[in-house]
Amino acid sequence: MKRYNPTEIEAKWQKYWEDNGTYTVNLADNSKPKYYGLSMLPGITGAGIHTGHGRTFQFSDIKTRAKRQQGCNAYNPIGWDSFGLPVENYAIKVGKKPREAHDEALVNFKRQLKRLGYGYDWTKELSTADPQYYRWTQWIFNKLFEHGLAYQKESPQWWCETDQTVLANEQVEGGKCWRCGNQVTKKNLKQWFFKITEYADEMLAATDDLNWTEMVKTMQKNWIGRSVGAEVEFKIDGSDDILTVFTTRPDTLFGATFVVLAPEHELVKSLVNNETSEAVEAYVADAARKSEIERMNESREKTGVFTGSYAINPVNGNRIPIWVADYVLSGYGTGAIMAVPAHDERDFAFAEKFNLPIIEVIEKPETNREIGVYDGEGPLVNSGRFDGIDSSDAREQIVAWLEQEKTGHQKTSYKMRDWLISRQRYWGAPIPIIHCPTHGAVPVPDDQLPVLLPDVDDFKPKGGATSALAGVTDWVNTTCPICGEASKRETDTLDGYACSSWYFLRYLDPFNDKQPWNPDIINHWMPVDFYNGADHAVAHLLYARFWTRFFYKLGLVPNPEPFGRMMYNAYILAPDGTKMSKSKGNTIDPLEIMDSGYGADSLRVYEMFIAPYDLEAPWDTRGVPGAYRFLNRVWNLVQEYVEASSGRLSDKSNEILVTAHRLAKKVTEDIENDKFNTAISSMMEAVNNYYKLKVANPIAKDDTWTYAIESLLMVLSPFAPHITEELWRQIGHEDTIHIDHWPKWNDEFMTTDIMTIVVQVNGKLRAKLEVEKTTNPEDIKRLAIESDNVKKFVEGNQPKKIIYVPGKLVNVVV
RNA sequence: GCGCGGAUGGUGGAAUGGUAGACACGAGAGACUUAAAAUCUCUUGGGCGGAUAGCCCGUGCGGGUUCAAGUCCCGCUCUGCGCACCA
């Protein structure tokens, strides 16, 4: 009898799979149904992955493996998110050039992923920093530019002083840089944007129907942040200027007692007079100096100054003061609001502090009379001819009236801003633009792509709002593609997120040098059937959706949404219950565990068994040995089968078949429903069962045990691909278990002739009955009330009711 | 503050409204062994009990619906995550 030696068999089968192209997919083969499984592109930011990452990759591996075994042409590719800030920062940290640092780090990444036995098609590996890849990223930039979705604009932008670059809104988390965690400030700069807001509405509308983890859908909806309201025009008293405000509550218009502008609002300068100008200018200058985060952290104590001017409320002609305050944000709506202190908390706080009038225009419900601010619905008061109308109806009527008077209109606003994509950093795809004195920003013609990133010795950011590329004069100096005039190249590079917004399409045609992909292949393979990750719930997924929608409009992809099922999994915590991180030194290297003799399969089984996918759970160092014990039991069980004599039939084989067929069904359904932990526990249960059953029914090479052993190996295979391949061969098969081998089950085998009926009295368990499946319900009820322990609780009373749930329980109500 | 989750043994967790605690870890006992490791078998929510007879209690707290509630409804507490002066 052979002993289970993971180290030996895992190396052997990994080599076999590679040599035989077991996971190499012919993308042109349409003879089988397709299945496209993917985990988010790994970023090369350090020397490798930890067990938390490993788990993330494994989800798509298992889904894809199961489908491959079930007869699909199943594709699980791998590649590297090589461009961008994280890689460049890593390079600075290790004191090497980005390319060099990246390539060196990649060695360990690959070693880890290969040792973990993922069923990747390594022949189609890609990297976003490969010129043959970023050539097409630049091509996509050109297409966006051509369609007016890439543009340059000067505006205040998030700026990270540490990383010396601007950041997209999605990359600022709680006022801090997503990479270095330091506070960001705003800087007025001319930058490139992608017009993602163009798709805000349709992405929002499509979100509800996505088969995605609910939390991610909610986060995306909140991020898009659609608000339907109105823009209302206020005349400025004594001036021809018009002040437009945005509000979601036009029904409260009669309650507006002042107007507030953001400090950055363009009209501020023209509204001041001799007495107020000094104070207002000081206030504006102060606000500009402070970062947004400082404003936020200052305990939300309202500050502001009066401009000296007044606005006229269009509905009632009231003359109300115009203030400047930093609680109004310049980037949202019109950067100006009408303040209704009676029905908005922030306005109320401001009014209280500066003694501004408060007028109630919505009647508070009886129960809420006490509270100061009421922001709910109710009949209008103090609102002229709209009095008595419920606020929800008044909303529309007031807007209709404004539209008629041409002093306002309905308006939808979004929190989402356009995607800022220029980075003042070296390590990225150069933005393929040439600045011509005559023609302005001119895209580099498609046939001249890629614009290669030049090799430079000093790539580090110098500050001053340009990347290191600005110093490469013979690269910067070029001629205009239109007129040939001396021009300069754009020296900003593309946000790394841009590079990773379309990789799932390139995977389907990675070597195409004529076009980014062949639409015929994409039509067959898209969308991605299963996508998962533990990060990037907003930015990456929104960007990828945006681009896919754009490609859809160009007829380049068959579906506006890139990802079918998107599963957002939780991270595994370190044994101490905190987040695993390099800096804390509490990460666990999968190589270490595998090298200690447990092998990849035990690690893989534990990673799935530890908790459901969406729950954070601390790493238990005793977990892998536990999984190893289970696999060892499988191994020993199969060894008995290998050594058993053939042809003998066990006489009482029914329970073995019940166990086997139930298991096949359960694991199939669990994998389908992403319940990987219970799939494993049911396999453990079945194996425990087989150990008991083999005492009375010794393992033999009969139909019953053959089905039990083979189906066990097949359903275990996506989780533990090496041991199952080895045992599959040992029991006599010559082909790989990983293609087209999945058990069929038969519901007829899933029940025994005897069923257990639970007997309750008033809902409490009092007895159990073992009866023949064919027993009729009346007999079961009779047996139930006659059983001794039930009699004791019924105590001669006549049962009021007897409820029988067929095949399950009897509840006697007394 | 708003939004979305979560709360079950010593631990990770399981449970279409129908036997709460599957499975695993840990712990304890036994078998094998000169011994240890490995392996195999059994026990393991708390309490009463000689009992693997039976009973009582038990899924964060307080109510409710139901023949029956961890599960559904209402009101709380704590906690994780996301967003956060978005008018």
C-alpha cells in the first residue's frame, strides 16, 4: 500500500498537465459550451502572494475546473497588472528600475501560482506593461478621444504630495491616497479625463439586474449617486447675474431663507461690496489653503461669511441674503444651494449659528412636533397657492411652475465625476497625444502605436506636476501628425486602472497584432461567466463596465456588461484576527506551508473549508493539518479499492449508493451556488460514512464501490486536483480526471426504505419513529400518539390537532 | 448621520419556517506500539441523572406572528464594512 506523499505527486502531475496542455484552451473551438472564469488581475506590488490572495484565485479555479469536468470548454487565464503607481512605488522601495523590479518579483509570483496547481492556461499569459498589450490600451484611448469621451480640462484635482501625482476620485479613500495612505490636497491642474459620467444613468439602471454580490452593487449605486431634483434660478438683486442652485427638494422652495455658494464659486467675486470684500476674500483664500479633508475633520462646525448681496426667490419674490460657506461643495450640482433651515439639518445648523430666519413650509406629523428639523414629507404650509398639497406632489407642481416661468427646470445630478486618467508618473502607458501649436492635442495615429515608454535611468517623480518623461527631450520633441510642425508629446501616463479595464477581452485573443481582439471570438466567449476578487468593489469594476459599454456601442463586444456572476469574497485574516499585511509581518506564504510537506491540495482544501466565501475568518495554523488528515483518509480508502479483488458484489450496498449519489448532487449544487465550505464538509461526511460502511461491506471492485470511489474523486477534483488525478490513474484510468469527468446521480438512490419521523408535542421533540416509506399518514399519526413518551405529555387529553409533514415530522398539539 | 451585512459551543462554522450545533479544530478516553509519531474507534453546548433512559435550559436583548422561530415581523444593543456637509 502506497503512502500519500503530496510533494511527489504534485510535482509529477503539474509537469504532466503542462506537458500535455491539459488546461490549454482552443478559443476557436465552439464544439462544447464555453465557460469563462476569472479572478481579478493580480498586481505585482511585492515579492508574492499570501494565503489570503491564494484563496481568492482559488474560487475561479474551482468554478472553472468543475465546468471543465462537466463538459465545458472552460478557460481560466492568468496575467499581470504590471503598469501603474503600485509597481513604480515598489521599484523605488527596492531601488531598481520598474521593469527590472517587476520582472524579478514576477518570478516568485509564478512559482507560487504554479505550485498551487491552478488550472491556468499559461500559454496565454499577458502583462499590461507589454508593448503588444499597451499598444491597444492606447488604441482604446484614441477611440475614446475620437468619440469625445477623452478630454482635457483644468480644474482642482486631488493631489498626492507623497506620490507626486494626481488621483482619480475613486482612488481617494477618506481623504487619503489609496496607495500611500497620506492626506491628499487639491491642486488646480490641466488633466486628461474619460467621460464616465456619460454612462452614469445606464450603468445605474443596469446595476440592479446584475448577478453580483449585493454589497458591491449597493456601493456602485451609491458611488454613481443619482439624485433627481431641480435647478432653480435666483435673480441677484441689483445685478443682471443669475444664480443657479441645485436642490432635490423644490417643494421646500418657499422655505428658502438664504443662499449659499461654495468658496470656489465663480460669482463670489462679483457679489462682494466694499464692506464685505475683505472678509470674503480671506475666507475664500483660507478655504483654498485647507485640504478638503481638513474641512471635513473640523467637527463640521459651520463657518461662512455674508457676501453683502441678495437673491430673489422666484416663487415669492423674497429678498434673501447670499452667503459663502465651505459646507457647500463646488464639484457637485451647481456649487450653490438654496438653504431651507426648517427642513435640512445642515442649513439649520448654519441658520442657528448666524441667526438667519427659519420658515417651516412642511407640516410636521403629530409625533415629530418636538424635533427641530423635519426632512420628511407632509402637506405644504406658508407656500402660497401650494398650501395643503403633499410635498411629494408639490415637488412636481413647483418644478412645472418654474419651467413655465422659465426660472428653473428638472435636473438630475450625480455624485460620480469624470475619471481622471493622467498620472505624473513614469511607469505607465504613455498617453498617445501630441501637442501641436496649431492643432492642439492630436492623437498619435493608430498605425504609429504603440507610443513606447522610453527607458530612463531616473524615473522617480520630481514634482512640479510632470512625470520623468518630461526630461527625455528627444522623446518629447516630435512633429505634428497633421501638419508636421514641431510639437511635444504628452508626458503624463495613463492611470494603471485604465490598463486593467479591458484585459479580460485581450485574454480571448492575446496575440492579435491587427486589432485589440477578433469580435468573432469575443462574441462567443463574452461575458465572463464568473468573476471574483476581494478588492476594487468600486473603481475597477465601474471602469471595466464603462469601457465595455463603450465597446458595445462600437459593436466590438456582444454585451454591455462584462461580468455575469461577480462574487466579492472576503479576505482571510491573520491568525491574530487582524488584516494580513506585509508591513505587519503577519502574512502566511503558501510556499512555506506547501514546502513543509502538506502540499498544495491540503492548503487548497483548507482555504475553502475555513469559512463561507463572504466571511472574514482568521487563519488557523491547525487548519491545513486537518485538511491533510481528510485527504489522507481519502487516499487510504482508495488504496483499499486499488488492492481489492474484482467482481464481488456486496450484498447490502444500498447505503453506499445513497451516500454516493447524495454527495454527487450536493457538491454539484454547492459549487454552483458558491458554497465551497459545505461542499467540503459533505465530502468529509461521505468519507466518514464509507469508513463505517466498509466494515460490513468490504471495499471491492464492484459497481457500488466503483461508483462511490470514482464519484468521490471527481467531485473532490476541483478542490484537490493533484491527489485526485493520482488516485484516478491508480484505479485504472488512462486519461486525466480533469476533462469531462463528473458524476451523474440518480434521485432514486437517494432515499432508503426506512424513514425517520420526528414526533413533537407542541413543537418540542419527544420521540422518533422509524417507519417504512410506504406507511400511510394515518398510521404514522397513530403510531406517533401511541409512543410512550408522547403519551406522557398528552396525559390523556384529546389532541387538538395533529400536523403531519410528509416524510419529516408529526406535531401533536394539545 | 446614511447604506449593506453580521451576532449560534472552548474555536472556525452548519441548518428550503420543521430533530439547533453538521463538518472541522481543540480537548478527553481507548486500540495498535517496547515507546513516540502516524493511524483507527469512541466521547465532547450547559445543568439534573448511574445511564449511550428521560427531563430542564440554550442561537446578542425585549416583544410579536405561527401547530412549530436561529430562520419571518416590530423595537433595541453591540459589531464589521462601505459612503460621508452630494443639498
